[in-house]
Amino acid sequence: MKKNYLILLFLYFSICANAQEKFKIPDSLSNKSCNYFNEKINYKESDSLKERLYAQSWLAKAKSEKNDKQTALAYKSLIYKFDKKLRKLYADSSLIAAKRTDNAELIGSAYMTKGIVFYDRKEMMKALDNYLIAEDYIVKTNDAYLIYKLKYCKALTKYYLGFYHEAIALFKECVTYFKEQNDHAYVNSLYSLGQCYSRVNKYQLSSQINQIGIKAAIQFEIFRMKSYFQFSEGINQSFKHNYVGAIKKLELALPDLKSNNDFANETLAYFYIGKNYWSQNQKEKAVLYFKKVDVIFQQQNYISPELREAYELLIDYSLTKNDKKAHLLYVGQLLKIDQLLELNYKYLSGKITKVYDTEKLLQTQRNLQNSNNFITFFAISTIAVLMSIISFLVYKHFRSKRLFNELMNRKPETLKLFVANGSKELDINPELVTTILKNLEKFERNKKYLEKDMTLPKMASLLNTNTKYASKIIAKYRNKGIIEYITDLKIDHIIELLKNDNKYRNYKNKSLGDEAGFGSTQNFTRAFKTRTGISPSYFCSELNKSITVNTLQ
């Protein structure tokens, strides 16, 4: 037995060392079928040495037999068995092979797998795009399990992006379906649904779901999930300001999170335990847990947007203790975190509340590093800081004024009907393109985009076409994705209202967001700033000033 293991070990490292060379199936596996390799792979054991060898052998066998279906499936197995850096490459290869089969189920599944790879890379919009394409294929299969698996993937992505209400609708469907089909998927859906409810302030519902989840985990003997529901309830109780109860539940969940090597949720548990102690003014205890967050960040280079607050609190604490060394350390860490968040969480960067922004952190870091020479360089440093602040304020003022003037002179976008030049590239009948564009023009003219929850399927129905054609037409003739297209129309509508009707200038952001059909005030203000570069409040203020000046003249 030991000899066989050593042979497998030698073969595996030979594979890794000669990754660019053609793989040769070992003699002991050369007469095995693709189905044999498929049955031997357990996707839950991603670090199995044998299974990596089986996956490589499966791919080689499928290619030698020119079996596109098995090639697609073999590449999919490699995604879970090898280095994360290669996952996108294997996902692309699986999709290419799947397309050659012309099998809707296989192609849809390949697109969904590619979306999952993007999800793991935190490229959420790309993940969602692939899920939407996968949906076009999967709905043709009548494979209910695959359809609901895709719904679950979409729901996770929407939860991540902050579209909690949309995620809740999908998770509820998954809970209903998987309850009769798959115990693990049912329990996982309950867990995600409970977390969503706490994020939309439905704490009672979250608690109810967590209780149902614990009972289901015990009933189906998925005991590890019991701790996850306790973890979810701990965060839920934190939002309810039940600090003592929250800490108790989070501490109960921690041992299992650590034994599962789930450092992401382990970090969140430390963070919320720390926040609960901080809220009770037990700052020394809180700091101990925030430091645990930092240890994991240093070890794993992992951070999420909500964990950023731990470093702001550590900086505050070091200031109260006059601990310059700790202050400098956590300022430096927070600067690193902001770089990572900007890289990996671009879509969410506008949603993160920052007490300490980058400019402030950089200035603080420079001041701390030069603190030993404070007396010598006091005058120079003071002038430099003042000049930096003045320069920044002047730059910000003129930039905002420039953006405001550009916005005042901006004309509403109009639909461009370049049918003859673009229809061949789209591989859609030119007459059909013309019809869809006319419907799109009607869609804009009738301001259908102001409806809440305007989704791609709903929009495709209004355009009298399918989601695939709708996406392609808008990408070609609007040069935008669906979400960006709808959001920009909503914001442009509000801009024109504010310009032309002074009653709207007295509206709060919430009322303006409702007028444009946004699901939340936060989504509206973020979208307005992304579209214009300035906040809606600033725009209204400058608009009122300009009107007053014109009136006096």
C-alpha cells in the first residue's frame, strides 16, 4: 500500500513538473473508461492526490477518444482539483468543448461553472453575466435541479453585491425546491436566506430561519451547519444590539469555523465579537479580537469590506492610548486593505463607509514616520499639510464645479439605429434588430425603466424578444451592460427633473430614489455619483445657486 502511494506521489509531481508536456495515462489506468474516472472523483475532497491523477487521466482519455462531452466534464473536474490560478483557463476549455456538443444542458452548465469561477475571484459582475447566459440554455432543458442550482448561484452573487431583496426572492425559491430534492442544498439555502434577512433589518425573520436551519441540520445529520446557523444568529443579534447574546452565539460557533479552516467566517466572528465588546465600552477586550482579525489578514491576505471598520477602531484606540507605534502599524494596514478592496471589490467600493479616507491615512502615516524629528521639521510639515489640504480642497471644488457645468450642458442620450452596419456582427436577422430597436425606443420614450425591479427577463418581454437578444442589442447600440443601461436611464431622468422642475430640488435623496425606481436610497446616491461624479445633494445645491444668480441678474 505504501509503495503504491509513493508511485502515485511520484506521478503527481511529474505531472506538475511537466505541466506543458502532453500527459500520458499511467499503465495501471490506461484501460479505464471515462465513466470510471468520473465515479472516482469526489468533488468535496479537493486536495486528494489520487483524484488529481484521475482528473488528468480522464481528460487525456476523453481527448484521445475525441469525446467532447467527456472532455468538457473532465476540464470541469480539473477546476476543483488544481491550482486556483488555472481555474479560469479550465473553465474556458470546458466551455469550448461543451459548445462543440451543441447540448444545451452541458453548455449551460459550463457557463454556470465559469460564473462560479468568477464568483470565487470576486469578479461579481462577470459572474452574473455568465449566469445570465447560462440561464438562456438551462431553461431549455427542463432540468429542474440545474435550474435551481443556477438560481442559488445568482442569489449568492446578488447577496454579495448588496441586492438583498432580489437575493431573498431567489433563496426562498431554492428553499422550497431543495427541501424535497437535496438536504445539503436545502440547509445551505436556509443559511443564506437567514443572512439576507438580517441585512434588510428583518431580524425576527432571520432568527426564525436560523432556528429552522438548526433543526434541519440535526435532522439530516449535517451537524457542521449547526454552528453556521449559530454564527448567523450571532451576527443577527449584533444588529439587534443584543451584545451579550451575540457574543455567546459567536463564541459557540468559533471552534467549528476554525476546525473547518473557514478563516473568512472565523475573521467575521472575531470582528463582531470585538464590535459587541466595543459597544459595551469594553474596549480592551474588543481590541484583542480586532487584533485577531489583523493576524488572519497578515496570514491569508484576506479582507472583506465590513472588516475595514476593525482597523478604524484600532486606530482610534491607539490614539487614545497615545501608542504611536500601534497607530503607525494600523494606519499602514488600513492603506493596504484599501488597495485590496479597490482591486477585488470595485463594485462595492462606493458602498464602504470610510471614517479614514486614503488621503487622511497617507498624511497620518507620513506624520507618524517623521514624529521623531517633529521639532526640526515642524514648520515644513505644517506648511506641507496645509498646502496639501488647500490644494485638495481647491482641486475638489473646481472638479465638482466642472462636473456640475458638464452635467448642466449634457444632452439626454438618444437611441442610435445603426441596423445595417451592426446586425451582421450580432448574427441576428436585420429586420428583427430593427423591430427590437423600435421597441427599445418605445421603452425609453414611455420611461418603463422607472419601474422597480426592472430585470433582464422583464425588459426582454417588453421588447418582445428573449434575454440573449436584448443583452446583445443593448451592448451593441448602447455600449452598456443591462444593469448600467437601466441605472443610467434612471439617473438621467432624475437629472432632467431637477433641472426643469424646482419642486424636486426640495426632495430628499430617498424621495428622488423612489421617483427613479431605485430599491434603496443607498443604491440611488451611489448610482448618481457613479454617473455624474458628484452627489445629488451637491447638484441640487449648485442648481439652486445658479438659478438664484440668474434671477438677480
